[in-house]
Amino acid sequence: MNIGTHGSASSEHSPAKQLRELAARFFKLESALLVAILGAMIVIFTILSPSGEFFSSGNIRSIALDTSEILVLSAGEMLIIVAAGLDLSIGSVVVFSSVVGAKTLVALSGSPAQVAQFTYPHLALGITAGVAVAVLAGLGWGLVNGLLTAKWGVPPFIVTLGTLSVAVGLAQVITGGLNVPNIPPALQNSYGSGQLFGIPWLVWTAIIVVGILWVLLELTRYGLHTYAIGASPEAARRAGINVRLHTISLYGLMGLLAGIVGVMDVARFDTASIFAHTQDNLTAITAAVIGGTSLFGGRGRMLGTVIGAFIPATLRNGFVLIGVEPFWQNVALGSVLITAVYIDQMRRRRARIA
Amino acid sequence: MNPTSDKVLLSARGIVKNYGHVQALGGANFELREHEIHALVGDNGAGKSTLIKVFSGDVQPDEGVLEIDGRPARFASPRDAQVAGIETVYQDLALASTLDTAMNIHLGRELLVRGPLAKLGFINRRAMKRNAAEQLKELGIELPSFTIPVSDLSGGQRQAVAVARAAAWGRRILIMDEPVAALAPQQTEFVLSLMRRARDDRGLAVIFISHNLPHVFLASDRVTVLRHGQTVLTKPTAETDVEELLRAMTGIMNTEGRASA
Ligand SMILES: Nc1ncnc2c1ncn2[C@@H]1O[C@H](COP(=O)(O)OP(=O)(O)O)[C@@H](O)[C@H]1O
Ligand SMILES: [Mg+2]
């Protein structure tokens, strides 16, 4: 008895089956398509920039450095979107984390008088504590997002819009609206502008974090459950998955990543800048969606997100080098985003018909 | 008819479930014996799905007693029911549409890689694919591909995946909520025979919800009728007929002595 003999799907060479296989192959190719788009950008910018300046190692390094923070945020945001969630608060959490981290760092590195003269007798303690506080603060905000979303069932859009405002507001209260001064230059000198094998430490950080998330998403039970929850929380729950706990952990992870980015940011710019990062949420969502992550959940590949994260900085950098007004970057980016959403819509419609 | 044992496997008494002002169950009783196929019938909205969701841990009742093997059981989540050996095909199937067949069959029970990476939850997709293929083959189910998302399967094929998952993992009780609603006659016959094999070959007890009374008479050992969230009849199927079931389901007799809604 063959229960699969429904419609024409199981007969070997039926057009429906061929169409389906073709479609399946195309969507596997989607990542390849993105690689090609990024590759084309690189080739065009290299040809058009004076003496191929775009493809110089210095320029590539600068693009990678500009992308490192958003790469970490995009990877985390992508996991949340795969689970059909959303986190708008990430930029604010980065700011909050960097502020409390920097404050801790400065306060523990030496007495106020010493610090004012850039003398830091307890530098190691200060840096360790500062980093820990920043990361834990990020984790804390993430858990708040997760708990409110999972326990109350409030849409994450609303919850994280709230914490977006509260986190940055508190950061401003703590600092009196000023950037945190007197941060020991040692942090920047060693980590923020340091390199290993010609690759900045900040880029290494992004590579390692994204690599871990990649493995987590594609190879582990945690990743599979993330997809399942995004596809159908009901199905996931009935399969025995603790959907609430998983959701909380996802937002917690996102917060942790924002905390790490807070540290990266302080190290890079030697200050905790409270007016930056207002666009991080949209940039990260854009990266994920350009990369083929479905806003409806259940679909997305890390490679796509990584490429999506590189596109803004690549466009910005390339346009500057070939002398196109940088404003065009926004136009180009928005167009790519809309195209990505259009493809996702078509795919969903096709899935519903099939 | 298969001689069912008299040993009671699952017993539910006085189950109440309210959704706001809607009472889905108003003190329903149900008894499942070992090695029986027990049909659960009733009009739309009678509370059949809600009752089996209580058995599968998907719904927590407001009142009532649930016993497994004569011992009180409380299922706080579907996981608890799975641990007790209960597997369910829900009316709305409950598949993760973007995952493929093999992943859906193993969702929540993933096979892990060997070695230390297992501790980190690394999954073994190849083993799951192989296992899914074996399970489906054993059940006699053929699907065009294991690697396409189940959203790309036909309705009947999705039903097959849901049935296969439950049949593969069920150790004591198999619950099927209208499993043949989306199926062609040939496939319907297949699902009915699958229930029989589950009972005869693997010693499972089956709860089978159906709208189709001929199927009930074809497949079940006993039958329970729900009306407005209450149990109005439980009998060996051989000792009842369509008229009696319809009367119990609707509570109405017309002048010709035939039940009608
Ligand atoms: N989650 C729910 N929320 C509100 N009402 C529900 C819910 N589930 C079931 N009901 C109501 O409970 C009653 C019984 O539903 P159900 O158990 O699905 O009946 P059946 O499966 O016999 O058709 C119906 O009136 C239905 O509308
Ligand atoms: Mg029902």
C-alpha cells in the first residue's frame, strides 16, 4: 500500500515533481546567488576605483572592521527571526552595555585622581570587571526581552520597542548624556586596534562568534528547535520542545551578543558613545532578510546573513572610492532589501500552493 | 472482532475544560483498555479533540481525574505524555512546515552524533534520514523525498508524515484525531490497517476519532460517543448500530425513528 500516491507527486517524471525539485535546487542556490551579487559588487568597485584601490588589503580590512560589530548583531538577530521573533532593542543594549562596562572599567582601574591623569594602577582588574559587567548587562536585557515575550505573550516587536527606549534612556541617565571619558587607552591599543596575522582582533571576534552561531544553528538540536519554533510554535510544543524556555534563551543570547558588541565598541573607539547604534536594529534585520531569512520564521541560512551584513559597508565604501555620492548607498540597500522580501513572498506563496 | 483484554490502560473521569464562557468538556468520561481500537465519535464541537488533547498533555483540564495503569497521572506538557508512551496525530497535524520529513519525524527526539559532541547537542542528520526511511518503509509509506520541506508535500503526504511519526514512537497508546479526513479511499484503508497492525503486532491501544461511522464499524472494538462535552455512550462496537450512535450523537429522534440533526 502506498500512501504517497497522492496527486502526481510520486510518479517518477511528472512535471509537478520536476518543478518541485527545480525549486528546491533554486533555493539551495539562493546563497550562491548572494555570493555572486557580493562578488559582482567587489569586481565592479575594483574596476571602477582608481588603480583598483577597492581591492587593496587595507581597504578590505577596513570594510571587515566596519562590518565586525554588525556581523555579530546580525547573526544573533537572524536566529531570533528564524524563530519568528524580532529584537529591536539591540542597539540600545549595545549602548547600555558599553556605558556600564566603561564606567566599571574606569572606576576600578584607579582612583578618580589617578584616572584623570590617565594612570591606571589596577588596569587588569578594571578591564576584566568592565568586560564582565558589559556582557552580563547585555545578557540581562536579553533575558528581560525573552521573559516578557515568552511569559506574557506580548509581541516581541512591542516588548523590544519598550526595552529599546528604556535601555538607552538609562544609559543617558547614568552618564548624564555624555560619552564616558578617561577610558584606558590600553584596551584600544591591545584589542581595539590590534591585529593577528594582519586581521584585526575585532574581526577575529566577529569570525569566532559568527562561527559558533553558525554551528549552533545548522548542526545542533538547539538550531533545529529554533527552526521548528519559527515554523510553528504549536508543532514544536506538541513535539515536546519547551518553547518558552527556548525563546527566553534566544533573546538572552542576543543580549549577550549585544554586550560583546558593547565591549568591541568601547575598545574600538576608546569611549562609550551614547548617541551611536540607533540604526543597528534595522541594519541587522536588513542583513538577515537580504540573506534570505524569512520574517515569518522557520527559514534562513547563516551564510546569507553574513553576506547581507557585508553589503552595506561594501556599498558605502565602494561608492566613496568611485566617487558616487554615498547617499546612493541607502537607495541601493533599500532596493536589495525589497527584492529579498519579494523573493520570500513568492516562495511562501509557492509553498502554500504546493 | 479482536478479543480485547479487560485491563484498563487509561481512564478519565469527570474531565472539565472551559475556554472562557465556552465549555468544551463538561465532565467527560473515557476508558481505554489494552489492545483495543476505541473509536471516539460526536458532532462537530462535541469536545473530541479537546478530550484527546488532555490525554496527550496538550491541554490541562480544569477538573477531573486521569489515570494510567490505575495510577493518577498529570500531564503538564506533551513531553510528559510522550514519556508515558502516548503519541498523537492531531487534527491539524502540527508539523513544522519548513523542516523536512526526517526532521519532523524526529523533532523533539533527535538522534545525536556519537562521541563528545553529543553532549553539545550535535545532531546526526544522516542517521535521522536513515531511521525515517526505515520507519516509513516498515509502515509501508512511500514519500517522494525526505529532503524537501513538508510544506511542499501534498495534504495526504503530510498526513502520512504525521501518522508515521506517531506510529513510529508510540509505545502504549496511539491517538488519531480524524486521521483520514484528508485522504483518498485507498489511503484511508491504509490508515485503518495501520491501526490494526499497531494493535495486533505491537500491542498498542488506539483512540480513533472519526466522522465516518462506516469506518468506526470497520475498525473499532469499542466506541464512545460525546455530546456537548459529556460522554453519553460507551459500548462494544459489535453491540451497537448506526441508528443508536446517531441518536446518541444528536440526542434527537424524528418520527420515522431515524436520528437527525
Ligand atoms: N483553544 C480553544 N479556545 C476556545 N474554544 C475552544 C478551543 N478549543 C476548543 N474550543 C471549543 O470547544 C468546543 C469543543 O471543541 P473540539 O474539542 O475541537 O470539538 P470536536 O473535536 O469534537 O469537534 C468547541 O465549541 C470549540 O469551539
Ligand atoms: Mg476535532
